Amino acid sequence: MVRASKSGDPGAGPPFAGLRIVELGGAVPSTAATKRFSDLGADVVKVEPPAGAPVRRLRPFPEDRPQLDGGAFHVALDTGKRSLLLDVDSASGREVIGRLAATADLLVSDLPAAEARALRDRLPGGESGPSMVAITPHGLEGPFAARRENDASLFGWSTRAFNQRVPGASDRGPLRYAPFLAEVQVGSTAAAVAAAVVWAQRRDGVRRFVDLSAVEALAGNVDSAFFLYAMTGTAETYPRPTDTGARTYACRDGHVLMLQVDREPARSRVQALVGAPGASAGADSPLEERLRSWLAGRTKQEAFQSLQRAGVIAAPILAASELLSDPQAVARGSYVRIEHPARGETTIAGPPFRIASGARTAWEARPAPAPGAHTGELLTELGYTPQEQIALVRAGVAL
């Protein structure tokens, strides 16, 4: 783990330095999408309702006490952004959005479909105005356009939940993924499209409007059942752990995952390693019993290293508490310490990339903003006088 620091080293700046991205809606998809831009140096303005964005209300919270500036999803996904609290439903709020949009390169929204269409239709600037990515569950048009969904129901609509059934247990429903995994993946898709749109407009000067369906983004993912069904005509096509020979085994302090223990050459290598030459493989077999006994006397790291030296595909199953001391994470500085205004010194995940230019790196850890922390600053940038800002605050439009 490394401590975040500001660097004065020479070199080119972050790839998105100079871009202004406006985020509206503030649920997980838009928040995850715009984090990709703030991580790469863009000025991301998070427009939030006066009560704060929805992502601020997602648990977990420190000591399980809700707070708008301390939730884990907000702290993780809002890094480096600026917060503007604004009543966008008021006439004055729409005027502020109009001014802000006129200074922006891109708007990213996960507003309901009707609100997203209205925002798209009143954006300023003609062809020179900002492009927009509108994330909705089912798209901006069609019979399902007005529907609201959540993380779990998106998996249901996209076939992703269908793949999570327990093999041979037809009476049991599909298992769940980790919380908000679907919406974070949708945000990643939106970020990729958004980066392409920004690049294209810089190249040809043409603004673009992206209508992104969350269900389509998930259904087109490699974890979807659809493309396998399209090739084979059956829904029973997704590889299961048993298909790849993957099994989980208990060690002294946890578990390891091993592949193809019942197949050659892994079988012979495991036989030699655990001292069971010629033993047959399979559930409840002599080799299986000997392997489990051998693993029970070793830590998962000891077992992993021995299996690797023997040429057996294996991996320790790490808990979150073990990530900070993982040697590779330490060497790369995968996790950084930042000073958060509400939580104090806090650890967050660094970027999954390294971009170097001369002696300067292109990523800097910055904390997530307090609600409305930059409202006055942004209104000043947009040309509002102190008197006009006071009027907006008194009217409850900007906070």
C-alpha cells in the first residue's frame, strides 16, 4: 500500500486532463462511469439533488451509521469529483444546468428515461454542444422505457441470473452476484462508449447522443447465456466449475482453488506431491482423501507455492482483509491511503492501470467530495455573482 501524493514531476498530464464531464442522476451506473474519467484527470462535476445523490445512501457505512459522506460506494466511486447540490426541476436549476452543459465536453446521466429525453432536448450549443450518454434500464424508447429496475432485476432481464443456478438442483433458484455488480459493469460499458464519443467529437466536431440500455449491456457481456444459446440452441451451455475441473479445497487457514486434479497431467503431479502414486482420482477416491489430508496441514499460501512448483493450476482464495499485505499489491501500490473529509485516513483501491509520461504518473488519488462541497466554486466559474448565488441558496435551488 502506498500513500497518495501530489507530484510536481514534469511530463504530460493525465489523458483526460482539460475535459469537463457532468454527471446527473447519481446512482451507481453514472457514478461508476464518471469515475473512469476522474481517475484519468477529467474535471467531473457531480450534480446532486439537494438531499444528496442516491449513491451516498448505499451501505455499508462506518459502524453501520448512515452518513451522506461516509458510505463505501460513495467513497470508492466518487473519488476526485466536484459536488454541486442543485434542484434541477426548478427553472433556475435548469438555467444552471444549461450554463454548466455549455462548458462541458460530455454529460453522463442515469436519470429516468423521460427526464433523460427532456435533458437531451434542451441541451445548448447546436453541433458544438456537449455529447451525452443516457443510461437507462431498457433504453429511451420502447414499451419498457419507463420501467425502473435495480441491480438484481437487471440480472434477471439479461440472462445473467439464469447462469447462476446450482447444477443438478432444479428446485433451487439462481444464486445472486455480489451487490451492485451489474450496475458497476453497466457503468464500465458506459465509460467506454463515453470515451469514444468524446474522442470522436474532438476529431470531427460532431456531438453524439448515446442511448445505453443496461439490460443490453449485460446481455452482451461474456457472462450472458445469449451468445452461447445463439450458437447451440440450448440454454444449458454455460461452463460450470465441474466442466473445467475446478474444485475448492480446505487448508489450515482457508481454501485454495485447483483445476483438473482428476485429469492428466495434473493428476500425476498431485499424486507425486502428496505421496499417493497410482491412486485413483475423483470424489471420495484415495487420491482425494490423501490430497485433503495433505492440504489440511498447510496454509493456503504454502499449498499454493507447492502446487505451483509441481505444475498444478491453483490459486489461494483471498479474503478482503488479506489484500493489503499481498506481495504483488504491495509492490504495485494497488491500494492507497487518502485523507477523507468525513472518515479521516482511509484506504481505497488504486487504478487497475499504470500510465507513465516521463517521470510523472497519470493518476492521483483524491477523496470523494462532501455534499455540495464545490457548489459556490462552480457557480462562480459559471458567472454567477455573489448576490445571485445568495438568491439561489435562499430559494433552495443551489446548496
